[in-house]
Amino acid sequence: MERFKTIISQCLPLDIDNIDTDQIIPARFLKISSRLNLGKNLFRDWRYYKNGKKKNFILNNPKYTGDILITGKNFGCGSSREHAVWAIMDYGIKAIISNYFADIFKQNALNNGLLVIELKQEIVNSLLNNIFKFPNSKLKINLKKQYVEFKNKPITFNINSYNKKCFLKGYDDIDFLINLKNKIMKFEENMKTNIRLNPKPKLDR
């Protein structure tokens, strides 16, 4: 995983609730085992006709661009597929803001380095309205201090401390364990020393 750095970016507004993983990446693309180039099939059926792009879809509108997706509640519901996260990240999106994420999608995202931020619905609505009116406006996401900056005002968000550390350090689960190698070895040595110095007493028979 890459280290997560502070983002200052324009945003993609996708004001739709209950977007399921089959819309994010249709099932026919699940046979693909590589993460590369999955982004071209992100929201495939919403983005394209058989013979070209759907101009009205937000990702095809040149006014809207950026590293941050702001969307409706219950994003990522439906079947569990890691490909959905891969497609989003390969497209270039580094963070998603919603009022609520489906649990399995949320965990897949955090495990793969895609930051998901849950904010109150009224705040999400304000962000969406602002972006629709002012497409060039930008948001700032500071993970270290856990805030989204909107109109020069910080909006705090919550994140699990373990996931936060992994994002900031660029660790996946295995990297995190390798990082603890010296501490684990020291703990083992201490345990061996304690056993030598404090052997279990023999029980009388």
C-alpha cells in the first residue's frame, strides 16, 4: 500500500443511494485477476452504451473530476467483491465520502488503502450541493488530524486507530505484522527468560 498523504482535490458528486457492487463493477468482470485497468470498467453499465459513452453520467462529464468521490448512503451494498474497490482505486479515486457504507465494502476498502469517510447526511448533502454549483471547488482531507476541510471549516471524522496507522505508514496487514517483528522477538526472549528464572514447581505425588 502507498502511504496516504493529505488530499486537496476537486470532487466527483454521485448523488445516488444504495449503489451496489454489481453497479460499481459488473459481475462479468470478476474473472479478471489483475487490478490493473479495472478502472475503465468502473460503473461500466452506467457509463456506456454499446456504442459509446452516456454523456449524462457524472464520470463522463468533463466538469467533474478529482480524487474524491462523494456519494449517497449505503454505498457498496450487495455482494462482497474486492474487485469493486480495485476498480475505484484504479480509476484514480483515493477517498469516498458518504453517510454510510456497507460493512463488507468498507472493510475491503480499508484493507486495500481506499479511505472511506462517514459524515452526517446533512453534511454530505451540503458537499454535494456545493460541488454541483461550483465544480472547481476543492476539499481537503487530512487523515493524520482526521478532518475534512470544507469552506475553510474542519469537519472531523472517525477511523479505527489500526486502519489509520496502516494508511499513514503504507502498511497492509502483513506489513503491519512484519513491522512488529522486533517487538515479537523481544517478547519471546522475555518469556523464555521468565520461564528459566521462574520454573513451574513440581507437584508432590
